[in-house]
Amino acid sequence: MLSSAALVFSCLVLNGLVLASPVAQSSGSGSSLTVPIRKSVSITSGHNVVDTGHARAQSFRGRAAGQQTSASSTAKRQSVGVKNEAITYIAQVSVGTSKQKFNLLVDSGSSNTWVGANTTNAYVPSSSSVWTDDIVIVEYGSGYFFGYEYYDTLTLSNALVITNQSLGGASFSQGFTTMDGILGIGPIALTDGTILGSTAPVFTVPTVSDNLYTQGKISNEVVGVAFAPTTGASNEPEGALVFGAQDSSRFVGQITYVPKETDYWGINQSISYKGVEIMATSTGVIDTGTTLLYLPTDTFNSYIASTGGVFDEATGLYEITEAQYNALEDLVFNIGGTELPLTPNAQIWPRSLNGNIGGAQGKIYLNAVSTEPVNGLNFINGYVFLERYYTVFDTTNNRVGFAATSFTNATSN
């Protein structure tokens, strides 16, 4: 039985309403190359931010449980993407010989790359475009897109030009109003079944990092992610994607690596607060597309009891007083035997953005919310964690790495 997304797509095809379009150039080689990314704050409600993360968590859990439809009906093993109610990072890319520019959300929770979410900047095939006649559908926790799959030239920077990149040209999308599509940096397994018409039991689409590596543009299939806390200042630091190796200028000390768990960029970790373990070693997801920190219900309840947080109806977050903030201690993540603390300042919502979530000026809100642990997925370390630690997604060695940065102990919120 067709999903709602697939049914709508079928109707568009039958009525001749399907769109599409491309752009980029070719060049270069390299081993470690950086793509600048800019922060995007598109938030109208704290409740929407919380709900967006919950939708992602639900989709993560659905995949872990094997809840998937057949490839003949919809995206069988689907990736999880992002709605615009979040703090996210955007990479500008160009596609095709026409170098058509697109602003793509950087998402480690999905792996398909696609463009054309906005009808004002629909994907326009150029001379480098190869139409595959395959339909691509990816259903996200907070939206979906469908269209046709192409091979085209994708330019991330002058030195990072990918030829014959499998690329979705959206005919319809929902939930992506402030961006042109997704730059998927998740593992290749997340693309399995997103291409309709394939008869293979497992059909994956090579990701951007896969192709950079196989085409010799990078020496290792590694993506480093460098974020920065949100301050609300006009000159606040932007982020970077580092392909091919680690960028030692963006972190201090050593990188702690742990094995990748699950089809996502998942890890095992435990959490302690005030010297007490509040979450035993559990499996969860590291996700650039989630804004907040999602903790298992019992862990969250222990944390809230210790901090004194009180639920705030206006924002959907938990509020603490100035005195309670001053009494906060580090929330300590034990990952691979290394303690990675979230300082008190890292545990609170950026006060410069209180108005965006419906909060009051000067109030203090905690960045953590609860989620139900299901099917071995117990937590999501979102942007509020990643902005404090340089993160490495290492496909070559099937591992995830973390290192402290100049922002780890910064007071910015």
C-alpha cells in the first residue's frame, strides 16, 4: 500500500506536474578540505523545537525496530531529517554546469542529498545532469520529499567537486521552508530503499563523502563537524565541515574515538550528575539536525530533581532560577572512558534567543528534554552538545570521535 507521500507523487506524475533541475563544476584533489557552513536560527516556538526533536527520535526508533515498508511503496528504510524549527547549519553548494546554487541543511541523521525544496529555486537539469528515471522518496520525522534521482556534478568548494553524484531533484517537499534541501552526511545504510523501482533487496546510494573518497578528493572517508554556541551577536562564529581528516586548529587535546553503533552515527555513553550516574551505558544517536539534548525519561527525571527545574508552559522547556543556575554542576558524559562535561552554561538555552521560544527576557531554561527509550535508542546528543565538542564521523574506521574545543568551557548562553 502506498504511503501518503508516494500517493501524492503518483498523482503529480500522472498529471504531468513533476519538476526538477541542477548546477556545479569540476576540479581538484586533496586530503583534508574545509567547507564553511553558516548557522540558521529558524524558531517560532519552544514547543515546536521540542516536538521536532521528538519526531526525529520517533523515526530513529522506527528504523531500529525494523518498521519499514517495501521498496515498491515508499522509502523502505528511511532516513530522518529536520524541520525548520531548530538551530541548524547550512552549506551553500552548486550543482551542474550551470552552477545553480542551493542552501542545504547539514544533516548527520540522514544520508540522501537532494535539492529543490523551494519552488522558487527548483532543480533545473543542465548539460551535466543524467536522469535515472528512478523515483526517490525520503520520509522524515517532520516532513518528506519526493522527486526524481539524477547523477550530476556537485560542488562543495573549489577543491571539493564531485562528479556523478546521485542527487534528488525534489518535485514536492514538506517541512523544509527555510532551505533548499539536505546535505546528508549520515552512513550509507540510511539510503537503503529510498530509490523506488529497485528490485535489489538492499539498494544504497553513495553519499557525498563516499564519492569524495572513491574519486580521490579526500584520503580518508572522514567528516569533521565544528559548531559554535549561539550568542545572538552579529559576528558570532560560524561552523565548518572538514572532509578527509581532522582539523587540529579546531580542537584541543586528543580525540576520543568509540565504535559506531546502529545504522546511524550512534554511540554508547553513560551520564553522571553531581557524582552520581543517572544514565547507565546506553546506545543513542549523535545528530546535527536535533537542537536539544534528549535523555531517557528516568535519566531526565533524576536530572530535573537535582537541578530543581520547573516546567514552563510557554516554552515547553524547564526553567530554573538564577540561584539554581549558580548551583548547577557539570553534566558529565562518559564516552569511551573519557569524561566530556557539559558545563552549567552549556546546559541552558541561549538567553539571547529566549524570545524565539516564547520565553521571557532574562529567564533561564534548561536545554534537556525527555524521550522514551525504545529499541536500543535511548538518547540524542543534539546541537547543544555538538556546539561544545569537535565531532568526527569516520566511515573508514566505523567510529565516532569527540574532542574539546575553545567553546567547551565558554560562557555564551
